Amino acid sequence: MDKEAALRALAALGQDTRLEVFRLLVRTGTGGLPAGDIAARLDIVQNTMSAHLKVLDHAGLVSAEREGRSIRYAPDMTGFRDLLAYLMEDCCNGAPELCQPIIQAVTCKC
């Protein structure tokens, strides 16, 4: 991940609704949820939700798959891992073993 991609991802997560959407999708897992279900669970108008999901998709944090008339969104765990790797790239002044507990804590088993 380069600096520009990291900035897009951080900016996307720096907004309250988008952070809640991303956290919901991470809890849901790789199966994701249809956009309408996300909007209903978070009590957000669908067209507003669509705009937020588009920002998260553009930032590489969610993936979208069309299912008939709806779109199912799922967390893009590769994009999320890339962001975490970018943030921790020069971790601990060249002693990555010091960061191992953090890396183990965020390692996804999905």
C-alpha cells in the first residue's frame, strides 16, 4: 500500500457512519450484508448509505458484489491488512519482534 491509498482508507474510516459500517461488516464476516440491511441495522437512509459504501469501496476497505437488484458488501480483509501493514511497516525502530503481540491480536482467522 502506498501513502495515497493509506490516506484514502484512513479518511474513509475517519467519518462516524463509515467507521460504524466497516465495524458492522467486519463483525458480519466475509459473507457481508446487502446494502439495504446495512442501512436498516444502522438506521440510515439508503441513498446516504450508498454514498458511504462507495467511499469505503473506493478506499479498498469493502468489496461489492451485485445480487440481482441489490449489492452485497463485505469487508475487504486484504485491504484492511494492507492498511495495518502500512501503518506498522517501520514498527519498533527495526525490531519487529516487539510488535508481534499487536500483529497476533489483529490477525484475522477468517
